[in-house]
Amino acid sequence: MADGEFDLIRRHFSRPAPPGVLGVGDDCALLPTRPGAMAISTDLLVEGRHFFSDVDPAALGHKSLAVNLSDLAAMGAEPAGFVLGLALPRIDHDFLAGFAQGMYALADRHACPLIGGDTTRGQEGIVISVTIFGTVAPGEALRRDGARPDDDIWVSGCLGDADIALRLLLGGASAGAGTLAQGDDPFPPGVDRSVLLAATRRALEWPEPRVALGQALRGVAHAALDISDGLLQDLGHVLAASGVGACVDADGVPVSSAVATLPAPLRRLAALSGGDVYELCFTAPPGLRSQVLAAAVTAGVPVTRIGQITAAPGLRLVDASGDPIDPLPHGGYDHFA
Ligand code: ADP
Ligand code: MG
């Protein structure tokens, strides 16, 4: 982007790095090494696929970093810094100022500085790439392959709000579809959409990465991940990696009071298959329940037990009385489905 590119970086992405870190402005950033393994994760956000063109820029800046912090949280890692790649069809300083403000506010809360990036003119639609770096002692990282039979299955926070908000913003379309396309309307007549959207939208646009909880669960949880593609699909990754199965109480999955008012099929679909959640799902032995609850108190995040890991493979869903219920129509979000 020639001159405009350097002016853009200087105006929006050149806050000084913390002492000891060489940040934006040189050919490489220099991040002092810390003991332990480096935890690295990257996420792409594409306009029209991961966010709407009219999204609040501050929310977009927040979420671009939040989804990466959530990956560190899932591993129990401590944030160290991140780099930002931007492909922009045009330079819009109002958009960039809002984006930077939302991003830096979250970065500051997690002492996770922006240390570099790359900026280029793109084609249609904004593309955002964040790569994050953290540290964790290798033996303490929360991985997907550590679940064992009889472990409790836990989730943090509430599930389903982001899915409902997305359906409302799409005019009722299925969030499980590969693109932001129109579809059937699942909302019963009588639902006040604006009230429901007001109650659920924050979860979609301002997800709170559970960094403190992930760290507090080191040495307690056997396995963990963050729920980005829907509980059932993501839990399936833990089961596959660990060579175990699970039994989940579909009605025991925590939902907000707004989602709780919806009819059971839609409520279950949102809670079990809805993506974009960024809560943690983890397993821990029943003997460590009080330690799990203590970790939740330390982190200030509620946690709920939703089922058990089983030696028998497969994922069984039961209702509140323990009767089996049919698998849901959508397993979760798949960009290529
Ligand atoms: P180079 O040509 O060596 O790749 P650039 O001209 O692309 O360097 O970038 C100049 C400096 O600005 C580098 O330190 C780079 O890390 C930083 N930078 C570029 N784009 C961004 C961005 N979107 N966010 C943060 N830092 C950026
Ligand atoms: Mg460059």
C-alpha cells in the first residue's frame, strides 16, 4: 500500500511495546524467551464469512484477538504477544481506529502486546489474520488427548447465545450453513426478536476468552479445548484424540435465561451445535470436583458438569431423565460442508 501503508501502521498499530520487547517498526519483533514450551495459534477472519460488513469495528478488533486468546486459554498457556495481518480493500481510518481500540483494550487486559504484522491492499472484503504466542510448561499444557473414562465433562459459562444471535442477524438462517446465506426461520411466532437479539448479541460480538480459567485448570483438567465449532463437534475431537466416548446430558448444558425461553429443539440445537462460543470444554476426574470449582472461583467464571467420559466409544445424548435422545441434525460448523 506504499505511503498509505506506513501511515496506516503508524497511526493505528504503533503503540510502544512493553520494556524488553522490540515491537512494531523493525524487520522482526523480538520477544524475550521464557521457560517452558511456546504455545502458538493462528486464526483467519474473513468478511462475509466470519463477520458482517457492518459489524462494529471495535467488536471486530476485540474478537480477532479474543479467538486467539481463547486458543491459549484452552491449552492453559499464558499470553506473550501477537502479530496482526491485514488485507484491506481500501484504507478507512474510522474503521481502523475503532478496530485498534477494541483490539488494544483486550490486549492490555491480558498483557498481550501487538508486536508486528503485515498490511496489504486486498481484493473485495477485509481479511484479518492474528497469530498469537504464549508459554506453558510442556507437561502442564491442557491437550485434547488426555480424557480418561469416568472423567466428568465440564463447560464454562453459557452456550448457545452466539448461535441464536447469528440466526437472528441472518433473518433466521441456519448458522450451520457454510456461508452467510438465507434459510428457514426456526423462531416460533411470538418471539420478540429485538429483545432476544439484545440479550444474545454480546456473546457473538464480544466473546470473553477464558484465559484465567485455562491457567487455573492446569494440573486439574485431563483434557480441554475451546468451543469454536459447536460443543458436540468439538467434544468429538477430544473423544477421538483420547480414544474414549461420552455421555452428555443435553438439557444440562448451561444456557442463558434468554436461550432458556426457546422451545427445546431450538434451544438444544443452539447449545449443542452452535459455534462461535469460546467457552472451555474440559474433562477432570470426579475426585477433583472441588478443585475444578475452586479454579472457577479463582477465574470468576461459572462451570457446569454436563456428562461423563466413557470407555465405550461414541457420543450418547440423554435428556434430563437419562433417556437417550436422537443426534442433532447438525454436528457443528464446517467451513467446507
Ligand atoms: P517488511 O517490509 O519488513 O515486511 P513492513 O513494511 O511490512 O515490513 O512493516 C513495517 C513494520 O510494521 C514491521 O515491524 C511490521 O511488523 C509492522 N506491521 C505491519 N503491518 C502491521 C499490522 N497490521 N499490525 C502491526 N504491525 C504491523
Ligand atoms: Mg511486510
